[in-house]
Amino acid sequence: MRIDKNQINSLNKKALPDHRESFEYISQRLEGKGISVQKLVQKVQSFQIAIPSWALGTGGTRFGRFPGGGEPRTLEEKIDDVGLLHALNAGSGAISLHIPWDIPKDIAQIKAHAASHKLLFDAVNSNTFQDQADQEHSYKFGSLCHTDAQVRKQAVNHNLEVIRHGEALGSKSLTVWLADGSSFPGQMNFRKALQRTLDSLKEIYAGMPDDWKMFIEYKPYEPYFYHTVIQDWGTSHLLASQLGERAYTLVDLGHHLPNTNIEQIVATLMMQGKLGGFHFNDSKFGDDDLTVGAMKPYQLFLIFNELVEGMQDKESRNPYPAWMIDASHNLKDPMEDLLQSVEAIQLAYAQALLVDRQALEDAREANDPVLAQEILQDAFRTDVRPLIAEARMQADAALDPVAAFRKLNVRENLVRERGKKSMATGL
Ligand SMILES: [Mn+2]
């Protein structure tokens, strides 16, 4: 299924009078404060969020999976789904692939297919957290950290293969998330495991093209429950620093213990020029992988407040970070969930752009926490939904993407094309 521009235009037409009214209201308010609304709209339009190939199917938990049908069966169909999202919101202009599930058979054809949807290939992701049918050695007791050099070699070679696939498609980065760790005290030698991980990563880093970046993800627990080798941002930063200039830390919002001050982590990494990328999701308890902004929209705003400050800092050495959603869906239609997530990210970004940085800095210098809070919450409590809708409409996308998804019967069409029982791979 492809969505035609005319279909979107005719839906937008019906919603236009309401939209005009609310957009004019916010425009007047913001222009009155000296903020250029058109500049804001352009910034939102250029903020593109990559969709991971594994978020297009029903995720599930270890207890069960409840697929809704019409899931993408092939890499082409995954690209089609991201193309549909991008047609609806003009904000999901990239796909992030997971190897071995998304190995392209015909590179030229896949590249042309993605280009026909105006999609780029974002970071490629390796997988050493489970065993594949044809692999010689098991990752049961780790991959890059394993005690057996042959297992480590196999995991290094897998990552090098992922880089080759990504290179062929035009990706420029590799994301490494390791499940490596232990579930029982005494099981693993912490120091040796970390040293072996560093040595393995060095081999992968050496195999990256000169213009590639490596993103190192961290996570405090799960799938192992006593320790993970890369447990936190500090360990990731230590590895990235020892690997070299093109290695960075990747922050996944769900990979923190409860109440962690993630915005401070963002600020610290940006100060060091080492924040490489972001995996957006939301959570109540742990790595819940819920819709972005579903639980803690204020935290998301505070994170964007640091991101915007870091990105606007002309002295900063931090490169422009890579943005990606990393979520999983058991209840919602995965595509509707992704539309909600992209919008939540855009809202937090736009709100952070509204913060009066000079006034905030002045309040900080004057040690005035009341005023600092007023400034931040004034931005957070501004309803910027009409701004985001305007950004979409100007880019030929839908004023209301979720409503358009439903009115155009996207899921019903996909079920008709692919069947009720089609299952996505790589979840
Ligand atoms: Mn992640």
C-alpha cells in the first residue's frame, strides 16, 4: 500500500479550519515573544527520527505475543511501512536495520526502494544476544566478553559483516548493544569481562570505514540480572574514550534504573563531545519500551532542554546526534504507536526550542530557582501541537497522522495484502 498525496490533502482540507484557528493563536503568542514561528516550523521539519525495523511488528513479552496481522514479512515490506509513516508525518525519514534479519539480497533494488519512499538508512544494529541456527558458537555466556576467544572472534566477525551490509546501503554508523553479563555473583570476572569487551570492540572499530561512527549502548540489567558488562553511561563512555574519536555513547531512555537523572547524563556526555545517539521510548518500571512521552513527558522535555542547549552551543564538540525510536508494542498497532512516538519527540523538541535561554541563564546566575522553574514550565506548558501539525502540512503530510492512518484504513489494507498471520522478524 502507498499513500497518495491527494488522499492526505483531502483529509487535511476537512481539518483545516480548526487547524488555522489554533495555529494563528499560537503564532500570535510566540511572535509576540519575539520567536519566529516559521523558523520553528522549519526546525521541526528537519528533525528526522529513524524507525527501527524491529518496531514494525508486534513485540510482546516473554509471556505472550498478540499480533494484529499485516506485519511486514520482508525487508522491502519493512521499508514500505516506514514509507507509510513518513508519508503521514514527514518526520520518519530513515530506517535502522537489524542484522541478520534485514540482510539485503539485492543492494541496488533495496536502495532504490528506500529512495522511492524518500528514506535513508540510519545506524545498523548487530545482534549477539541470541544464537542463530547456522552459527558455530553459542552466546549463552556472552559474546564480545566471552571467555573463549573463538566465541569473541565470531561476535567480532558478525559486527564486521553488519558494517559491510550497512556500508553497501549508505549507513554511516554501527550501534552495538550487548546483552553480555552474568546472573549470579561470582559467575564472571568483572575486570576480565570488561577488558575482553574493550579488546573485541577495538577490532570492530578498526574495521569501520573512516567516516563511520560507533555507538555503544549501555543497560544496567536484563537479560542478565546480576551484572551487565556495559552497565551505565560511565562504562560506555570509558569504552568510547579508549576506542577513539569516532566512538560514542548511545543513550536509550529505558536503560536506566528508576529516577536516574537522564538529562544530566545528556549534558555530561555533550560536554565531553561523546553523545552519539538516542533511543527514544518511555517506561514506568524498567526497559518497558512504551510509547515515547506516554509516561513522563516532562522528563522528555527536560532531556530535550539539554539536547537543544548542547546543540546550540557553538563551542560544543559534540556531533549532531542520531535519533531513533527503540520501542516495542504488545497492545497497540505498532504503526500507530510509532506515529504517537514521533509526535511526542517533536513536541518535546519544539517546547525545548521555546525556552528563553538567556533568561534561564540569568536566573541560574542569580540563584533564582523559582524563576528558572517558571521559564522551563512556561515552555513545557505551551501547547505546540498546532506548530507540529503545521510543519507536517507544509511538508505534504497529514495534519493528524493517527486519524489519517485510520481513515485511510492502512492496517486493513496491509492485512489484505500480507495476511492476518504475517509475522515480522527481528523483534
Ligand atoms: Mn536501544
